[in-house]
Amino acid sequence: MTIIRRLSFLTFFAFLLLPLFAAQPVGAQSLAFKQAVAEAAAGDRDIAAFYKETGYKPIWTSSARADKKRREAFLDAVSNASTHGLPASLYQPDEIRAMMRAARTDGQRGALEVELSRIFLAYARDIQTGVLIPSRIDEGLVREVPLRPRKATLSAFSKSSAKGFLKALPPKSAEYARLMKEKMRFEKLIGRGGWGDKVAAKSLKPGASNNSVLQLRNRLIAMGYLKRTPTSSYDNTIAAAVQAFQKDHGLAQDGVAGPRTMQAINTSAATRLSQIVVAMERERWINMPLGKRHIWVNVTDFHARIVDNGKITFQTRSVVGANDPERRTPEFSDVMDHMVVNPTWNVPRSIATKEYLPLLKQDPFAVSNLNIINVRGQIVSRAEMDFSEYDETNFPYDLKEPPSRGNALGLVKFMFPNRYNIYLHDTPAKSLFGREKRAFSHGCVRLNDPFDFAYALLAKQERNPEGFFQSTLATRKETVVPLNEPVPVHLVYRTAFTQAKGNIQFRGDVYGRDSKIWRALSNAGVVLSAQRG
């Protein structure tokens, strides 16, 4: 009994299971076993192909030492799936154990063999590239998840160290590792009761002195933004703590606990934990090489960044799509291969017919900055036009805005050709960059510092990137500038993300996408945990 107590639960269980497979020695699979495997795998092309190629040999259910280790490692992995924010119940660890206990005949072992492979492949996919299919959650989630071939995964697993293979499945990014640490930290925090009472007031200003100020003080202390202090008034110390909180939550750093700041302060630790779990799922969706140099645009953070070898080397404020079904910025990855200096704006048809055609019907000389182009590419005279006969279905013209400082695209656009007609660009509407929440565009991403962004990209191929860009700009002619080294672009949506140094960052759910993802994860069986101690 003493020896058994020293064994881990899973090792002990594997110890109990060994006799069940002892009658199935390596290389002695019966015809009944092979037939059972073939029948059980018939409905799954990848699993069927794997076992056919291997002569229906077991990788789970023989008495071989490798199979034993595979069983132990896999049971250990699925029993700890929740540490990755995965739905552990999907992988049926208890049912697996029950099936192992019940599998005594060759036919039963064959069926169990296939079932273990099926559950393994489900687990491998979920922990490697995500539980959910993004496009089924929201139409703006057009990201193509880098799924691994199932048969190749099963084959590689059968030839590898089981423990090492399973350990290598989750994303290896620094972001994923830091999110896992934050998940554990928040679980412990929730186990201790979270951050305590919420602040009753909807807003508070420096100088206030009431019970709500005490609640604010105590909550900021619990969050780690304020050292213990007896102060009972909204003094400079509390204002500085509020300012630090605002910085970590993408809010205007004025030290005033206004409605948006107070809403963020009163957000529960459990809600923050759900954001972290969603961020981990999103990190699995993008589990692929991002590029030594890449562009990272976080929609919820309203910033675009250039990242070189894991370090941010340039960043600028951005304006993203408005929260409207037809204007939200989609999420996907592509490759930027050129920029256009002094661009022409080819007005998207949806904008031309829904926004500009009604104006032209009222006044044919409206939006005079736009040229009206016929099917032969000729500019049409407005004086000869009767726009009243057209609607969204039969409008036969294109609208184009020639290069100018007032052009909707500004003086430069950055192209990564894609089916969604999304790109990064300059804008004459500079005042919007001063806003706290910057969701105003038709879907494309506007940059606050587009020239500096161009210089940073051109520095890889031009001795004097600024001089080259400015001389090209001075021509006032539309000019395509290829990038000698194309740069991957990742349009992402993270309401929780980490930094190499500093506190975890939280942002608002601009389009409500993360709340949809969390509901889907919850429906799939993901649960929030609270750890004691």
C-alpha cells in the first residue's frame, strides 16, 4: 500500500491496466484485432489510411513499452488540458479509463485502438491550432487557421517520444507562455476572492472624499496599482494609480476615474480571466511563423507595429473600421509587397452606391473631388448625367479620386493584396488619432505616422529611405514602390495581451467578437477555474 501511495494517480492507473493488454504481445495482432481496427476506422479517412499503411499494428493497446508510455503520456496530457484553457471533458479521460478496463477481447482492443487515435487527433488539433473554427463564430474572423494534416500527425506521433511530442504541440510563442502564466495568476486571484467590492460610483474626480473613494482605493490596492495607504480622499497618490491603470487598459491617462475608466476598474477578475483564455485560443489560431520582420495590427489597441526578431521597432496609432457590419476590420494574415505613393482612391462599389450615389442624385456636382469613370475608362461630364435613373444594382460607373493631399488615402498606401480590399494608408483626417477609441474607417487601417512607417519599411532597401520617399512624393504622380523583402501582415484582435516587461494589457471588445468566442468556448466545455492557496 505504501508503494502504491507513492505512485502518481495516472501511473497507478496505467499499472492497473497493464494486465489488460498483456495478452496482446507486439507483432502478434490477431485477425480479429485487425478487422476491428479496419471497421472502427472506416468512417475516418485519415485514421483508416494510417492503420492500413502500418499493417493495422497498434500504437496504444499492445503490451509494448512504447504503447504503455504513449497511454501514460496521453492520459496525463488530456487530464491537464484545462491548464491550456481547453475543454478537458471533450477528451473523455474518465471514459478512456473505463474503455481500457472493459477492453478484454481482440475486437474490443481494436475498437479502443481507433478511439484513442481519434481522441488524440482531436486533442492535438485543439491544443495546436484551436478548439473553434473562427469563421463559424463571426463573419469578420476570416483568418485561415494553419491546420496540420491529421494522418501525418498520427504517423509522427507513432514514431516519436510520446511525452516530448505532446509537450511540443502547444504554441511556442513567448506570448502564449506569458498568457499561461497570467491565467494561473488570475485563477489564484479568483481563488482568494478577486479584487473585492466594486466601486459604487459611476465616476470620481480628484478631490472627492466619500465611501466610493475608499472602495476605489481598496480596489486599486488589490489590483497592485497602489501601495497600502490610509488616505480616504482622491489625492495625487490615487490619481497616479488611476493613471497607471488607464495606461494598462488603453484609456486616456488623465488620472480621472470617468465612466469608461470606472467601468474597466469594476470589471471582474473572472471576466479578465475569460479574456486571457480567449487570447490563448486566438494565439493557437495563429500558431505559425509570423516572420522575423512582420507588421502587427491589433484592432482593439488601435495601433500598428513593426516587429523585428520579436521586438517592436516602430509603432503608430491607427484608426480601424467602425463598428458596423459592413465596416468592421476583418482578421487575417497576408504579405505586404509594395506601397503606392500619391495613390488614386478607387472608391469601393459599396461606398460609391450607398454613400455617394444618393448625394449625386440630389446634386450631380456633389463630391466634386471624385471623377466619374465609364466602362471605357473615360471621365464622364457630370453636366450630361441624370443620376436619378440609377440605384445600387445598375449604377454603371466607377468613382476615383486622383492623387492629392486631400485624397481619402492621403499620400501613401501600403498594399498586401487580398480579397477583402483591406490595406494600411495615410489619411487627411488627422484629428481622429487624438480620440481614445478610434473605430471610424470603412475597414482599412489608417496610420497616424504613415511617412515614418514608410521610412522604416524602406530602410531595408534604401540608403536614404526618407530622401527616396520624399523625392517620389514630390513628383505628385502615382508611383508603385515594390518592397524587395515582402513583409507578413497580421491583422489581429486581442483584448488581452502581454508585454515582455510590465503588466498584462486589457482592451475593450470593440466589435463584440471576444464575447462571442468566449460563449463558443464555454459551450464547448471550457470552464474558468479558481485555485486555492
